[in-house]
Amino acid sequence: MCGDENPAPPALDGGGRGDLVVVANRLPVHRTDGGWETSPGGLVSGLLPLLQKRQGVWVGWGGGRASGEIAPFRHDGLWNVPVSLSADEVRDYYEGFANSTLWPLYHDACQQPQFHRQWWQPYVTVNERFAEVAAREAAPGASVLVQDYHLQLVPGMLRRMRPDLRIGFFLHIPFPPVELFSQLPWRQRILEGLLGADVVGFQTKQGAGNFIRLVNRYTPHRGASHSISVYGRRVEVREFPISIDYWKIDQLAADPATIERAREIRAELGPNRTIMLGVDRLDYTKGIDHRIRAFHEILAAGRHTVRDLVLVQVSVPSRDQVDEYIEIRERIETLVGHINGEFGEVGQVPVHYLPRSLPIEKLVAYYLAADLMLVTSLRDGMNLVAKEYCAARRDDTGVLVLSEFTGAAHELQRAVLVNPHDIDGMAVTIERAIAMPRDEQARRMRSLRQRVRKRTAYDWADEFIAVLAGPAHGSSAALAAGDAR
Ligand code: G6P
């Protein structure tokens, strides 16, 4: 799909054009040869209908370095307002502070977070730029939804620039416990930045609790259960677990073309083998190496061989300029080489490694073909792949093996839960999952599917917007959101 051609309209008097403004590090579109295309994901699916209905504007980085200014453009019924980043800002704000300081720190420091004062100022500067663009784009009294760890200072900055706005913030990744967050030299500034919002949302109750504890410890403000009082202003703090477009996955899984593609995948891999599947961004938080090592243990124990068991690992390259991502890629490729060398036979390898992104139609075919889905993150805000796998299993077969350390595990308790740090324990659990009788698979999968169906990405967006609108407007906002679909 190409962007619509319309030029940007002039800003409205006293404010911008947006009645609902999303501010995220990335735009909801990416460039293809044919122009801009809408990106997949729970955030975009959930918010799109609302943005299309209500004068929607999305402020975000268009990707790339040192690109000149790109003019706002309309695509898929909303205004995209690109924010550009210089090459130095990509290095210091995005790869540096966001992805080498905050990302590892917030993921239980499963890699050592790096604290460099020369990354902090670019983080402030870029947050200011996003806040200024949002302030310019928002109509009087508009709602602004700020997304994720890249932009934690934006709510505070925006409140100072535009006190008339309703400001929401949602963190997609885990919010760490007090002992970890306290390491951050800029901890108070980040907390104060977030407190600029009217609603601060997290994936889990734990995240919300951690935030309130930290505010009580490091700021003059006081909070309890669901709210914090900031100089008499109420900040609502709650969990809003994000989800997927359930019905889209369901529909794709019912499509004869997908079913045929899944049949081909099974035939190519060997019809009598148990197929295990991993689908992740290539990130050290995902425990891909732990998963492969558990698989190695299973084969080494000799109860299974390459003739009856195979792992398909789809790894979408990510942040490939950051050292830790280069290292994890090499580590995984080495592990795959070893296991395939040690246990492979002519025409059959234990691990099929696909280091690329696949379109959702193909992914759903893999979900249908896979007997087991392995989600073994060391830490994960939610993990939408786990939910997508359940949504695709329309016949209630298949087993979801899910790390205890994902946000999804709080909801999907009928999954087979594992501790990915315990490699031999994980190997034993995976073997049990392989042997799980069909009726137990069905009981678990039915309940998992029900759970995912009950709260889709649309419900997430409706709920957030309703809470942001406040008690007086909550129900009508939810209603309007319902209309939008
Ligand atoms: C995580 C973050 C998102 C981010 C995505 C992809 O899901 O929560 O904010 O967009 O990873 O990472 P990238 O660095 O490519 O934007």
C-alpha cells in the first residue's frame, strides 16, 4: 500500500489537527519498494480503528539515519508525522540509552546495562523533539498516548507545554524491581517524566507495583494501589496487558491456502517428526540459545533422535549495530552449527534456522504445522507470539511451552511453564510436552484460546482510552471505540 497523496492540512487554531495522538519511537508504517506499508503488531492493530475514527495522528521516527525532514503524510486513514534522527542520535539515543542502558536494565539486567553520561543528553534532546511535535500536532484537549521506554520523559515535557491535554503512557517492556531500577543514575528524572501522564500503564501488576514503590522512594509524591498524587493531580497507575488481533489470526488459520502451506511444511520436515517452533526477534532476552541448549540435552540423552524431532527457529534480525546483538547472533549461529553437526543426518537436521522476518500469512502456516511452540524468554514484557500460536490452533491441538518470565505467563497459566535458566529442567519439561496426550492438549489449548479471545488488542486500546478519558467519560469512550470496529 502506498501513502495517500494529500498534502498536510494547516494546523487548527490553538492547536494541531490530532484529536488522538500516538507518540512512539517508530511510525506504524515501514518503507517497502512500493511505498509505505502498515507494520504488524498489537499496538498498531489495537489503535488503528480508533485513530481512523478520531482525527488520528501518529508521531514517530521513520527509521534510517540523518534523513532530512519528511513531510507528514496520510496513510491508512491517519496522519503520520515523521520525526527525524541524526546519525549521532541513532547511535546515542536509540542504540545507546534506549537499547544498551534501558533495555537490558528493564529486562532484569540479563545483559550488563551500560551507563554513559554522553547518552543521557541525546535521550533528553530527542524526547524534547518528540514532545514538541506532539504539542504542535494535538488539538485543544486532545488525548495523547506516549509509548514505551524510548520516550519516558515525554509525558512530563508535554504536560509543561500543553497542560490542556490528557496524557497516557504505556510501557511495553517489563518495569524492573526497585533494586534494579535504583542503579540508573537518572532514576529520578525518569520517574518525574512518567508522572507527567494522567495514566501510566504497564503490562503486569508487578510492573505497576514496582513503579509505585519507586515513586514513593525517590520522589516527594505518594502513591498506593492504583494511583499517585502529584501536587493534587491524580495519576492512575494500572496494568493493561497488550494482546493481538485474534480474529485476524483465526481467519488466516482457517484459510485453505494457509492450511495447504502448513501441510507442505509438515511434509518437507518429515510427516512423522514432532515439530517444535521458535519465533522471536533476534534478541538476547528471548532465550533462543537456552532453548537450543535444552534441545541439545534432549538429543544427547538419546530418548529422541533427529528422525523424530525437529526445531524450526525463525529469528528476525534486530538492532544489528549494537554489540550485544551481534554477539547473540554469532552465539546462536555457532550453537545451531554444533547441534546440526553433532546430530544431523543426510537429509535431516535437528535445527532449521531462518534468520529473517516472515509475513504473517507464512508465520501462521508455521503455527499450524508446529506441535510445540517454544517461548523461552529470560524476560519479556508480554510476548505476543505465544498468544498468536494459541489463536491459530483452531482444532485445540498443540502445546505452548512458555517461560515463567513473560508477561503472557500471567494470563496463559494453562501453558506448560518453564524456567529457561534451568536448561535440564527445561529439557525434561519439553520432553513431557512432546508426550502430552491429545485430550490434555485439547483441555489446555481450549482454555488458552478462550483467554486470548477474551482480551484482544482492540480491548486493550479501548480500555486504555476509557481509563484515560476519566470516570466521567469512560463508558462513552469505550462505546466510541466499539463503534470504530
Ligand atoms: C520491542 C519494543 C518496541 C520496539 C520493538 C522492535 O517490542 O517494546 O518498542 O519497537 O521491540 O524493536 P526496534 O528497536 O526495532 O524498534
